Amino acid sequence: AFFLKYLYDLGYIDERIRLAIAATGGAAALAFGERFRRKDWAVISQGFTGLGVAVFYVCVYFSFQIYALTGQTVSFMLASCITALAVALAVVQNAPPIAVLAVIGGFLSPVFISTGENHPYGLFSYIALLDLVAAGVAWFKRWRFLDVLCFVGTALLYTGWYFKFFGNPDEPDMTLPATLYASLFYIL
């Protein structure tokens, strides 16, 4: 780690290489997680799998917010793919902690990849899809705590959007998306 830090400080390793190193480390963590899962070492397996997923989320964040290497659309799609991967790993490994990480990462993705612009239809459609996937997993796997986690995440993101954009004189009228998605989230 000190050697890599030294190379960073000297400028021998640029941002793309740093992200490639981190992504390789995340992939290695996922591989170790799978190896330990096959040995029936569930706790160590889930730890490595969670580490790999978290490293991928951090790579996407740094790629968009810190280094500006990817645009918002690409970054959001990558974060969505990481969330889908984490949900699939949670189901396959029967690992509730990975499911929690997937849901939290899924709800934090729009926050970390935000440009501060108002896109209610995209944001709320994504949240509704995330809620549906998590509710499906919660129902089939009997992980009811995911329902509570989705409720809290949805309420926080909706409230944050509401206070920032609803009734803002610089924004168009947001009554339709606010009402439409509040009703959808209530039904969900």
C-alpha cells in the first residue's frame, strides 16, 4: 500500500490505472468470496463478497464524481449493474447481509451520482424498480427486513427530492410526478 501511494504521489499511476487496480481488487474479493462459499465458510465468504461489491460502488463513485472519467448515464448504469449483481449474489449465496448491502447501495447510487438536476421520472422509476426487486427477494427468501429497508430508503429519497425541488420557483410544476409516484410508493 505504501509503495502504491508512493507511485501515486510521483504521478506514475494515473486515475484510470488506480480505478483498474481497485476494480481488479474488487473482482479478486468476489473470487475469494466464491471460493470460501464453496468451502462452506459463510461468514468469510459474505465478508469478501461484500467487500468486492463495496469496492465496485466506490470505483463508480470515483470515476464519476472525483475523476470525471464517466458521464452520469454510464455511471448510473454501472451502479445499477452492481446492485443487480449484489442482489443475485445474495440470492444465490443465501446471504441476507449482501442483500442489505445491495439495497443500501441501490438507494445511495442516485445520491452519489447526482448532478443536482431535477429528473423525477427517472429517479422515481428507478426507486420503484429497486423496491419491486427487493420486495420480490424479501417475499421469496422471507427476508422481511428488506421491506423495512426499502420503505426507509424510499421515504428518505422522496423527502429529499421533495424539499429540494417541489415548490421551487425555478422549477416547473412538480405536482404530477410527486402525486403519481407518492401513490405508486403507497401501493408498493
